Amino acid sequence: KVFIVGYSAGGDGVYQLAPRMADRFAGAGMMAGHPNETQPDGLRNIPCALHVGGEDGAYDRNKIAREWKKKLAALQKDDPEGYIHQAVVHEGKGHWMDREEASALDWLDQFERNPNPKKIVWVQDDVLHNQFYWLGVDEPKDRAKIVASIAGQTITIHESDVDKMTIYLNDAMLAIDKPIVVMFKDKKLGTMQAVRSREVIRKTLRDPKDYYTAEITIRLP
């Protein structure tokens, strides 16, 4: 139940941090901000509230908020289990929305962070990370994108801009003691057996509900 919310320049920061650190928060609120170069794809598993005044024309905040509202709706239409959002343009309001944006707080309060989503959309920004949910990379690249999902004992990499990655596992995700099938698109890469490791727990421990006990490393063709 930890959320990140910011107003004006703080809203700029949330636009940046929410897709980049979606695995750390239960929800995000971008108020009267501007995303700069950030894209919404990484928001798949973090509920986000976006509020901007309809007359807030500085830096095209109002125009870009309307564009993001359409982008988020399109992403959710294509992926109905993800991209939960509340996007509101407060018509007649400027940079100050007379606290109408505060409605986002009650909306966000219904959510809790899910540390083990069944599908991940990871898009690197210009600030690089080595881990996002249950995926890891040793050599992250600017703007690289990975889309992966888990169904039963099968892990599928749907698209990837990197050819080597680590998949972190725990018993909430699948049965670690059973064989695990790894797919790249429609091609089977192999059937693997994961082994629990204290070192993996040490490396990935964030809190009592967010850690992994095994890992497998794969190379894509």
C-alpha cells in the first residue's frame, strides 16, 4: 500500500518514475505534470491516476494528458487485464485544479501492489535498471523492451530487445519443483529445472512478500 503521487514538477517526476519503478509501488498519481520522453507501456501492472487542468497549456500539459488518456485506453483495450487507469482532464481548470484531483487518492486506495504479475511489459528509460519484477538483465540498454508472461508451468518471452536475461521464480508464480517450459514467441527454447538458492533470496529480497527463491538464465535465438 505504498503509492507515489506528485503535482506539477512532482507530476513530471511521477510520469518518469511510475513506468520505471512500477514493481515498487501499489499505484501512481501524475498531477498537472508532463511526461517528457516517457511512454506509458511500462504502466501495465501499476494503477495510475492522471489529472490535468483543461486550460493548463504550459508545456502542452493539457494536450499531452489528452493524448495519454487515449494511449492508456488503447493499451487497456488490447490488454484488458492491465493498464488500470483513471485519466481526467478537468475542463475549465488551469494548473491549479481547485483540489478536484484529490479524488484520485480514494481511487488509488483500493489497490495493492502485486509483486508477481502474470505478464510484464518492461521498457527501459534513460535511467537503467537490472531488474523489473521477475525479470533481470546484466547489461540493460536504453529504451529496450521485453514482454513476458507466465501461464501454468510455461514462461513465454513475447518480444525482447535483449538476447540474454534472467527469470526469477518463487512458489507463488509456479511449481518450482516441476519442469518449466520456456518459449520465445511460438518456439520452444527448452524444458528447464530450477533449483532454490539462498543466494537468489539474498539478491532479490525487498520485503517479506517480494523476493525470489530460484532463477534461470536464458539466451534468445
